[in-house]
Amino acid sequence: MFTPLGIKKSLTQMIEYELTEAIRAGKYLPGSKLPTENELCELFVVSRTAVREAIKKISARGIVQVKRGSGVYVSEISIKNASETLNLFFELSSDKNVILQTINTRLVLEPALVSQAAINRSDEQIELLVENIKMTQSCDLSDANKEAELDNDFHKTILSIADNQVLDLLLGPMFNLMPKFKTSVYAKSHEGELVNKKNIMLKHHETILDAIIKQDEQTASKAMYNHILETQNNYIKTLEGK
């Protein structure tokens, strides 16, 4: 099943590669058990140290789970597990370009997302969006964290209405990054700018909601594009110190 490894390459890296490729090829399915440590040593013709290090590496990547006293098992793949990995990436990243690239990605994905939501929406879901806008309108300007969360909840609600697992995987972690980004932008704005930004945001949200209510996919998509474009422009101005 595996190819014996030579000594000219990093044994740990090669074992890691071979095991990962075997899992990708379906030789070991999610939930199934890998060969024992001794069996892997015999298959690869290597020492236990090399095998253990390789297992540690693929375990750290979430590909397998090590269960003490039982063995090593291929991880069950789920949207939640994949999403948690992306969440960790966004939480730990301090690269300003990552935030800008995240906004650019939203600019591509969210117009399609809201089009789907306009088709799927129910009266109960519309009420959630209406209530969100009311809460945002009454939110005090001094509470930037609360306003950022409400803004984020508006987009998360649309994501749930669209009911698309792949978009949920891609956009969910991005949305979790947005409150931190927005509060950093607001921190550099004076009161007049804050009022203006809030009014523009609310106008965008109201236009998006109106299109969703009317099940007007094209208008909803265009309104969302303009909304994210405004977010992009605000962030670029912040980077430029304007």
C-alpha cells in the first residue's frame, strides 16, 4: 500500500505525505483506523520516531485523531470542523491584506448569497431582519461593539436564509472577523463621520431588505454589492489614514 522510503529525504515529511495521500485517495475513510505504529514502521521501513512525528503533524492538521489506548483514526469531515479551522486562521491573522482580501471575497460571494436568500426567505426570517434594523437604528453611537455585532448579525441572518452549506463554510468565519475590523475603523472616525457611516449602512440594509421582501434577486444582489463596496472603500481610507 505504501512505498518504502529512502534515507535521502526527510522521513517524517515523506510519511506525512504518504499517509495524507492515502486518506485523500479513500484508502482510509473518515472514522476508520490507521495501521498501528509497528505496522507503519514495517510498511515504510523506518523507525518509530519518524512515524510518531508524522502522526503528530497530520494530527495537528486535523486529518487524524489520536485516541490513547485505541489508535489513530481518520477524522470525521464536517462543515463545523472545517469552519473552526478557518475561524482560527482569521482570529490569529493580523495581516491588513488578509482583511482587505476578505472584503474582496465578500464582494464576489455576498451578492450571489443575497439572491438565493431572496428566493428562500420566509415571513419569519424577514421579521428577524426587520428587528435587526430597528435595533441598529436605536443603538447608541458610543457603543461601537454593539453596532458592529448588529451589522454582522444582519449578514449572518441572510447567510442562514440562503441555506447553503458551502457559502456558510466560506463566509461564516469571514463574518466573525468583521466586528473587530469595523470597530477598528470606527475608532478612527469622529462623531460626524460615525453618524454618516451609520446612516449609509442602514440605507444599504433597508434597500437589501426591501429587495428580499419583494423577492427581487437582481436588486438585492446589486444592493449588496454596493454595500460591500462601501465597506471596502472605508477600509482602504483607514489604511491610508484618511
